[in-house]
Amino acid sequence: MLKKDNSNLEIDNLDIDILKQLMQDATKPYTEIAKDLIVSGGTIHVRMKKLQEMGIIKGSHLIIDPQKAGYDICAFLGIYLEKGIQYKDAVAQLSKIKEVVELHYTTGAYSMFAKIICRDTNHLRHVLNEEIQAVTGIQRTETLISLEESIKRQIELG
């Protein structure tokens, strides 16, 4: 059983089965999930509300294919900060750059590691040189361009 920190609430096998089904297809109606799991639709609603209150479910998202939407470049960016104390300010500034789709505070060589999505190499150059390098506290960056995304998945529960 998974347990949420500082809480008496736990998730059980039914909760995990519900999550597994929704992770495969977030649009699947609760009535179908209930039928598959041989429980009432009301049970699914109650369990979903509990999982949301526990913070296990943070929402649902529409996933698009960036390439089909005209964004052909996926790049990863190792970011070196001048000082670690500048992290929060840098995050605030980087969050305003729409091409930054993920940002992680890391150990190791980089202070932060970002994933950015751009239309083409000219767009990437603009984002790197005009937007990211303009962020206060960023000393330098290293860019790695992804040639292919081979695996993308969420953690498997159960």
C-alpha cells in the first residue's frame, strides 16, 4: 500500500487499479471503469475525490505531438548558475519562456536541467541567445538536441 506523508489516508489495490486504467486512457468514463472493476460508479467517484485530495492525482492533461504541431526540435539544456541562491529568481524568469516545458533543480555538473521545445534551429537559437541567456544569474548553458524520443511513460503502479 502507498501512504501519503503526514496522513492516515492510504491507497489500496482498487485505487491502484483505477489509476492504472486512467493512466492508460484519462478520458475513460467512470462508469466503464466501475464495470471493469465490478464496483459502483459512485465508488469510483469517491475514490477519485480521495486521490485528488491526497494529491496523488494532480489533474489531467491533453497530450499533443509537438512535431505534428510544427515543433520539430526537442533539446535539453544544462544550466549553470552563477550562485545557487539565484535559483528561485531564475525559475521565475524561465517559467515565462513558453518553450521551457520542464525544469529540474539538479545535483552534479549543472545547477538546473531544462527541456525545451522549438519549431526549428533558428527558433532554438533565438530562445537560447535572446531569452534564456538573458535570465539573471545564468552563467552559461550546454545544449543537447534530442534526435529521437525512444521511451516516454509514467511510473507503473502496483
